[in-house]
Amino acid sequence: MGPGEVFIAFIVIGLPVLFLTYMARRFFSFREKQLEADTRLAAEKAAQYAVSNAELEARVRVLEKIVTDGGMETAAQIEALRDLPPAPTPSKAKQAALAEKKA
């Protein structure tokens, strides 16, 4: 086997192996970055669900209190809430602030 045949064998066998190795490394590097991004997204969604779950639990506690309460106290609290003035919307608050500045 001469040097020419070794060189041809390297070209025929070695270069495709090197090319496939290079492509495999790039592919797995890409997949790793993709999985890291998916993991971050899943963590953000889990945090959002945890906050939402806490809010729902608080609402359920209030409903349980209303259901188990004697009734008179709850009715008084509801009536007290009806007597409160409605909270200003952001646009009304801005209009009121502008009116105060003009005055």
C-alpha cells in the first residue's frame, strides 16, 4: 500500500467521518440550547401557575367563609361593600389629575 492509496483511503473514509462528526456536534449543540430555552419557558409558566393557584386558593377560602358564616355578618359586609364608591379607572384618574393641574 503506497502513500497515494493511503491518501485516497483518507479522503474516501476519513473526510466523511470527520464531516459526520462535525455535523453531529453541531446538531447536539443546537438541541442542547433548544432544551435550555424550553426549560426556562417551562419554569416561567410554572411560576405563573403558582401565582394563579395562590389567587384561586384565596378566593376559595373567601367562598368557604361565606358559605360557613352565619349569614348576618356576611350580609352586613356585602352591604358595606355596596356603599363604597367605585374605584376610578386609570383614564378617569388621569383626567382628574389633569383637571387639578389646570385649576
